[in-house]
Amino acid sequence: MYFIILCTDKPDSGDVRAANRDAHITYLKAHADDIRLGGATPNPDGDGVSGSFLLIEAASYDDAKAWAAGDPFAKAGLFRDVEVRPWNFGIGSGLSK
């Protein structure tokens, strides 16, 4: 089952993001088989980052929430909020129904 993980950074938290980026990347690489899409969400003006988006595959909603909570960015308190939502593939390429 697919899940969207949408994270919004706390204001003025670029230092927290920078300090934990290596651990975050290591976490993502260790869970690469679960990730279908992902990346940082830039601020609309293109200056800096406002959060993160991931599309993962997990067995259950609880597993997806645990996956998101295990991210070093989340553990460091970077995010103002984290939304985990089930997602059904509808249209596009690269994923299967």
C-alpha cells in the first residue's frame, strides 16, 4: 500500500535541517526499497526549503507512521507537522496499480 508523507519544516530551522541531513540521507538509503518518490519541497520563492515529500510503500498505516517517525529529521524536531496519508495510484508512469 502506498502512503504520502508530507512534512513541513518549522520556521527558521535551516540549521536543524543542515545538521541532520547526513543522518537523514543515511536513513533514506537504508530504506530505499520502500521509497517510490521523494525530495525536499523548496520555498515558493526558490530561497531555501520548506519541507519534504515522500511516497513510500508500507504494509499498514501504522508502519508508515513509524517509518516517518524514524526519520532523523523528525527525531531532531525539524518538522512543524507531518502528515501521513494513504494514497491510491490513479494515473501516471513509473508505479503500478
